[in-house]
Amino acid sequence: MAKFSTLCLLLIILVIICDERMVQMAEAKDCHKVWNCKGDNHCWEDCKNRYSGKGMCDLYTAPGVPKQCFCAYKC
């Protein structure tokens, strides 16, 4: 019975430690910028150069709506 209690206690401590690490990782904030897309490569390069992020153009847009470049980066 003592071995079982010790094992349960160790598992509880492990879960608490893992939860704290997961919360700390979730605190990192992502920011986004959007502008008119002038091509996939241009969008990717602009996002990388301006914000050190990753950018890509819309895959689908409504007729008459210009494609947008979406840039995601760490704040």
C-alpha cells in the first residue's frame, strides 16, 4: 500500500510540473499583420524581413476582394 501511495504522489507531482510548463509556453503572444498580397513569394519575404514572421496569401477570396497577405510573428 505504501508503494502505491508513493507512486500516486509522484504522478501528481509530475502532472503539476507538466501543467506549469504548458501554461508558461502558452503565455507567448502571437501578433498578426495583414496587407494586400502582391504574390506568395513577395508576401513571405515581406513578412520575414519586416517582422521575422511567416506570411502567406489568401488561398480563396470572394470575387472583387483583393487577396490579403497574412503575417504571423512573435510580439
